Amino acid sequence: MFAVPGEITSALSAGANALLRLGATPLTAAGDVLESLGTRAVAACRAGWRQPLLDLLPATADELVRKTGLSAGEVTAALAELDVAGLAKEGDGIYRRLA
């Protein structure tokens, strides 16, 4: 079980903080879920597709669909994996490569 830690002075955080006291795993990033599933190194598993997509950044998801010929679902999944791997980040609808 996961719980997102909340501010200790907020009544809205009481439920999540109670779960954490009972032993729930703190959820602070997507990597926490992947690590619990034993797939911490998503980027290492799919090194073949990363570079071509990364080379097209910065771009919107729509631009990547047009440029790559991949489906919107495939591009969205790839961008999510790049984000989780710390290789790309979205801001204002544009995906940018991270150093």
C-alpha cells in the first residue's frame, strides 16, 4: 500500500499520514512504484528507442506522433517512461530533454 505524505498540520492529510503510521510506503515519485514492482531501471531495458525520440526534443506529443509515425498511445507511453527515467520533462505542453 502506498500513501502520499501530506502536511502534518492539515486536516486533509490526516488519512494519508495515518496510513503511513500503519506502515504504508511513502509515495514521493513515480520511481517509488516502479521500484516496488522490481522495474526500477526502466531506461536500461529500452535503450534502443530512447535516443531517436530524445533527438527530436524539444517537441509536443503531437509533433512527435507526426515525426515518428508512432501512435499517440505509443508516444505518450514512451514520454512517460522517459520522464520516470529522468531523461525528459514536460512543461507547458512541450517535452524537453534533460541533461
